[in-house]
Amino acid sequence: MEHTSSERAIAEGHALWDNAPCGLLALDTGLRVLAINDTLLDWLGHDRADVDRLASGGDLDFPTLARLRDEADLQQLRDHLHELRAQGRALPLTLRLFGKDGAFFSVELVSLAVRDASGRFLRSHTAVVEVTGRDRIERQIVARLRLLQAITDRTPSRLAYYDKDLVCRFCNAAYAAGYGLTADEVIGIDLSRVLSPEVLPEVLPRVAKALNGESLSHEAERPDADGTPRYHEVHYLPDSHDGEVHGFFIELIDITERRRTEDFVFNANLDLEERVAQRSAELYASEQRFRLMSHAIRDHAIFFLDPDGGVADWTDSAQRLHGFERGQILGRSLDALFEPQDKELAGLDVQVMLDVCLEEGHAEHEGWSQRQDGTRFWSHATLTALRDPQGRLQGLSVITHDLSESKRLADVMARLNEELQHRVTERTQQLDAANRDLDAFSYTVAHDLRAPLRHIGQYVALTQEGLDPAQHHELLQFQTAIGTAAKRMGQMIDGLLEYARLGRLSIAPSPVSLTPLILGIVGRLRAENAPREIDWVVDPQLPVVGGDAILLAEVFGQLLDNAAKFTRRVAQARVEVGQLPPVGGLHTLFVRDNGVGFDLAKAKSLFVMFQRQHHSMDYEGIGMGLALAQRIVLRHEGRLWCDTAPGQGCTFFVELRAPSTDLELP
């Protein structure tokens, strides 16, 4: 009998386990299923036969049964069990489980640790609660909150909510941007950290009233984040329910344009009142005021349109500028004031301009206007929509400014600029022609001088062959001097020819990488000056410039050759090639040496042909290198200059343009 009662109790316990309203699960730390009730199996679309089949090869692991594939979900489940094993309980865990049919559902796992008598962890006792509906509701709430945030962020008004501790709990993008912040930066901070110290004392009394349940509205001038003053209509609305105020809403509506319009309308009304006073006052006073007004707005006019765009009020200033009398223009469209040809050429549509004014509050147009007598003048017209405090359209104001004189001066300046540009082009062409003639002359002279010099050298060599050095020592010296002078003259002619050739040469610019180019020149000079110890320093990150690679190699070859030459008497010679920071698409390179240098103040002809700063007996050369380098750099639209002092070395700077974007490295 007792045995039967025990079996019945066990059976009832199994029935309660299997038919519990929530899933029940026992797992070890290896995620193996030690026990699972029928409720959870049913959710997963399995039965006991499936469990036996899945476990036929060994232990049944929960990820296989619930089709958990996401590594992040698996890691969360492992962490949940490890926390349970270490502490006896763990925080609830939300997972997505997948049924046999592939459909997923969300569950929350609530677990307790089951230990043996010695405290060793045996398994989890986990209740599995189906929360798919709750997750769906939470996602809907999050989506609605995001939609609300998106809607408020697109609202031009500045909106925010502060709790009773004056901590911001919500704001839209416009509110945060007004203080130079983002919404995430404003939410969660105190009101005193949002407002400036100058504005806070003005706001706090109104905040106190709002927290006492009072709704407030007022207008205030507040600077934007960039300091621009703006006018706002400010509303404070308490958040109260169940008889308690929990915070307050604040709304700032930008009314700057409205205030400007109101000021304009106010001034326009003053103008109308003055005209009424003119009609009712004595004739003399009326004439005096009329003269003052005429002088003040002699090139302006103001008039008003009704909501449909017809002329509703025609002032004296409008009559004077446009030539229409009141009876001729009242009720007519604004079209009558614009020249038909101008409307066609400029694509002016008066109705579109009126629509823009009604939508944006104002519109502008500059072009030819037509007077009543058919003459025209260049004008700037400004239309402003006039609305009452309820926002209802009352009409439009039109201010016309006569800019005919400004237009005439602008046209004159345009013609003068065009004429000046034409003259510059002519002078440039004349200068180019003169340079070509000069180059041709130099080339011809150089060729004509070559033949006599060649004959001189040949005759000197012939006469020296028959002379005895012992008997004709002085004569041989004279002949050697003649030959040396002829050779030097030949070198000068070669330089002159090269200078003329550069003047005629056309340059096809391409990207030139200066680092390999200069390293090649340094390699050549290192070989030519092999007995010397020269410390060559080249920046490995020299820029890419636009130009002719062969000509640029000539420039840096001349500069580096000079640097090697004029450091000859220095114990430890150093030549450095580097660059300055680029400015506006221009690269500046420098070649610096620690040689003898020279007095720059006395070197007025530094880049002139055949001019030298040192005697040829001290340093060889004919004075052509810098002249050629200067001409090549100028042909590249660059600059070449020098910084030096006697005994302090010399630095030459070369400014070249960056390559055009449409050029590619070869």
C-alpha cells in the first residue's frame, strides 16, 4: 500500500513537471540537457521520441535541441551557467530559441543552482518563460520612441523635458543645437549646465512657477550657439498627474523673422500715419514733411498687395519711382511693374515669386522694372508676407530700390575690366614676340662667333707644334693664354646657345617625383668627387611636382654641382636637400651647403648670365649655371631665390607647383 502511494506521488510529480505552464530545464555547465519537461519540448516542436533520437549518440546538448547557432547567444548561456555555479543564482537571461520548424520565440531563463550535500554543483534548475509577446511590445515601444524622436527632431521648435530635479530627460535636435550640443550631450545633465550664467537667473523663477503647476508663456531674446541674437516665444508646461508635478515641458519657437516683419509693418504703419497726418495738417507743414520724406527715400518705394497679389495700397514714393498714379495701378497685378522682355529672359514668374513669399515669408528679385511711361530702371524688389498674430495672411509689402546708377557703374567696370584684359593680352603677346626675337638673335650671334673661335684654337695649336719650349717659353705662355681664353669664350657661347634654346623650348608638364631624380644626381656627383668626403643628406619624402623631368634635373644638377664646388675648401662638407611645408598647392625645395657663401647684398646680378660671385681662379666656371636654372624655373611658373652670407654657407630655394589632378605618374 505504501509502495503504491509513493509511486502515485512520483507520477503526480512527473505530471506537474511535464505539464507546468512554463518550460522546465536542467543543464550542466557543458550545456547538456539533464532534464526537460513536455511544455518546453512542445514549444520547440519536439516529443520524447525526438529527444531519444537526438540523444542516441550520447549526451543531448541544449544548443542542438534549441538550434542555437549564434555564438554570442551561446556565450551568454555559458556565462549564465558559470555565474550560477559560482554564486548559486544568476541574473535572468533572455534568448531566442528556434523550434523544429525553424520559427523562433523569445524566452527568459530564471535559474537556481542544485548542489549535493558537499556543496558541489550538480545542475541548474531553470524555469523557461515565453516572453515573445513582451519582446514584441518592447520593440514596438522602442520603435515608437524612435519615431517620436525623429518627428520632434524634424520640428523647427526647440523641445525639451526636465524632471523636478531640473535634469533633462528628453530634448530634440533643435533644442540641443541651439546650445551648440547634441541631444545625447544634453540628456542627463542639469539645466544649469545647459544655459549660460547670464540666462539662468532669468529662467529659474519661471521654472519654479512651472514646477508649482503654472503654465507660462513669454517672449525672450536668446543668443544662438554662435552668438547670433534670436527672438523666441517660450512656453513652460507643467507635467502633472495624480495631483503631483513631476517635471515640466519647455518649447522655444523662433519668431525672429516674425519680429522683423512686425517691426517692418510697424514702421510701415508709422509711414502711413505720417501720410494721414500730412493730409490733415496745414499745407506748409505737409509740404515740409513731404520734402523730408522725399529726400529720405528718393531711390526707394514701398507699396502693399492684397492676399491675392493685387496692388492694394500705392504710396507717394511708389508713384514717384514707378510713375503710376493710384487710379492706374490699384487692383492690378505685380506683373505690370516688370518689363515683359526681362521676365522672359530671366525666367521671372511673378506668381511663383508670390508663392515663395507666402511659403518662406519673403522673396527677392533683381532685374529691369518698367515705369508707366515705358522707360525702365534696374531695381531690387523685396516681398514680405504680412500676417496677424494668429498667422492669417493680411497681404504683402513690396519695397523697391532703384539700383540704376549701381548697375551703370557695374557695367562700366565690366567694360573697363574687359578692355584691361585685352590690353594685357596684347602686351603679353608683344613681350613673347620680343623674347622670341631676342632668343633668335642670341642664337644667331652665338653661331657666328663659333667659327672664328674654332680657327683661333686651331691656329694656336699649329703654331705651338713647331716651337721649342726652352727657347720660346714666354711665347708659348702667351699662346696658351690665347687658347684658354678662346676655350672660355666657346663655353660662354655654348651657355648663350643653351640659354636661347631654353627660351624657345615648349614644356609638356607631367608629374615628376623629385626623390629618385635628386638621388640620381647625387650619385653622379659622388662619383665625380670621389676623393672628397661630402655628407649628402636627401629628404626621402620629397614631393611630386609638375614639370619637365629633364629640365628639372638640369636645375637641381646646377645647384648641387655649385654646392659641391663651393664646399671644396671645407674640412667636412655637407650638402642637404629638403623641403618646406607646402602652401596653396606650391612646394618649396631647398639645397643647403656649408661652403664659403657670399655677400647677398652685393650679388645684385646673381641670376644674370656670365656674372660670378667668386673669381674664376678660385673656382672654375663661366657664370651660366644659375642663369640657366633661373630661366628653367621661370618657365615652370616657379621661383628661385637664395639666402647666404660670407663664410656661412648658402641655401637656394626652388618653388614649384604641384602636378595637375589630371596628370598621372609615368
